[in-house]
Amino acid sequence: MRRRKKGGRNSTRGTKAKTDIETLLSKLQARWLEEFIILGYANATVEAARWAIRSFLTWLPKSNADNPDNLTSEELESYLSWLHEYRKPDGEPLGTATQRARIGTLKRFFKWLHQRGAIPVNPALELQLPKRPHRSLPHTLNRKEVQRLMSLQDILDPLGLRNRAILELFYATGIRRTELVNLDTEDMDLDSASVWIRHGKGSKDRVLPLANTTVRWLFAYLRRSRPKLAVDPSERAFFITGYGTRYNPNYLGNWVRRTVKQAGIAKPGSCHLFRHSCATHMLENGADLRCIQQLLGHSRLDTTQIYTEVTIRHLRKVYDATHPSARKR
């Protein structure tokens, strides 16, 4: 699948050919990213850091890129302002999360430069990240909507059976779309009803249980669908496309989004809808918050606690509709 080029409008301050960016800072960046790889960071993390520094170097005047000692905190503040004012080709600003990620990467990079003695002073030490936006409650599917999505798939067709197995796995485990795409055949142990997530977010591994219903759909996919889709016998991906290759995460996300729309569900999101629904439905049925944290692969419990707000919101609706005291208001 042809990938779209990243980026948007070029900065007016620092448009350079790639051959001109072989500066001291870019060489130091390469060494910094090598340490990321040695320490076992995920490829996506390394590439995100590479892109963040490349964006900064493209903006930066070449004289400062050749001599990082010239960089000042005021200049980095100017870059922060430029990110805030930047507009993508569609006229939309960069999201706050994107701005925070790029500035946060810069802070880590300059901290590393200072620790390695490459610069005498860290100009990014006092650089403030944009304020984190208020986190809205996640959208979830109700149980009828989940079943409607499942029933849309034509399980008599190899592609439809594969699609049903994908949706079943999303809902049963709350797995991230990148984690699902990266699954290899050896990661799935259907005899013990478990799946091994290798190098999930933060390069962390975890083993997840599978529901009996999910195991049956995965078995059916392996027996009746995957052999018909496989083109290359050496392909290790558990889920493969109609071309016999591993999925692209963006392609998978777009397909799920179209499927949600096809089902007449007017809720934003795609793969994460199943992740949020999995956690919320388990919590409503009495699951322990720590277990859900482990299932989803959250590093911190407060990330998982947002689902308690979702269930309280649901409880409020049920309470207001059913409790005699609430109905007398």
C-alpha cells in the first residue's frame, strides 16, 4: 500500500535540501537514536523521535545546526511559538499532543547532549510544554452495537471470516491496532487460549487470555480463511490481507472506521472503540481495575481509571431511570 508522505507546509525559516542537513546536530541525533535502539525502544518510538528532531532541524538556521553552542532558550521558545502557529495543508493547527510530543523529544535530546558534554548549557532546561488538554471521556460501543458490527461480516467468505476474527479479538482483549498488526502466528496459543503481545506500547510484553468464543473464531480463521489468503508460505503475520501480506495499521483503522459507519453507529473512532468498550464492559461486570490495567497494558493506573468515570456515567443514567427517588424529581 502506498504510504502518504508525512509533514505539511515547509517552514519559511529553514527550507533546506536533505544534503544540507548533514550538520553537527543531525550527526549527534543519529548517535542519540542509536542509544534508543540499543536500549530496546520500539521502532515507532525511534521514528517519532527522529521525525521530531528532523522537524526542528529543518526550522533551525543552518549556522546554529553547525554550532549547537549558539542555541539559546529564547530560540527554542521561538520554535515552540512556531509550532503553535503552524498550519497543516488543510488549515488545521497541530494538535496539542503533537506539540507536546515534539517539544518533549527536544527536551530529552538536549538533556542528552548536555550530559554527554556536547553542549556546555542545556537551553531546553526551562522549556515549558503546552498545557495538556482536558481529556474527554472515551466513546464506547454498547453490547447491541458490538453484535451489530460482528453480524455485518459474511463469515462464508474468507475475507469476511477473517474480518469477524479481527473484530472478535479487538473486543475480547482491548488490543491496540499496532499490536494486532504485529501479531505473528507463533504469538497465538489457541490451545491454551492466550495471545502473547510482543513489544507493545513502551516495548513491553504481556500475555492475554482469550475467551472461548474468540478462540473458536480464531480457529475458524486459521482453518478456513488464512490458507486461502496466504500467498507466501514464509509470511509470519497472523492476520493477512487479501494480498497475503501483513496489514498496515492505517489501512486497518480506516477499514474499522468504515465498518462502524456502515453499521449505522454515529460514534467517532475506530479500533480504539473496541478497546474502550472491552474495558468499560468488564468494569461494569465487576472486573478489578488492576486486571484491566494489565489487560490493556497501561503503565499507570490513573490511565485506566478514566473507565470508572464512564461506568459512573452509565450508572447515573440507569439510576435516574429506575430508582424511585430519582424518578420523583
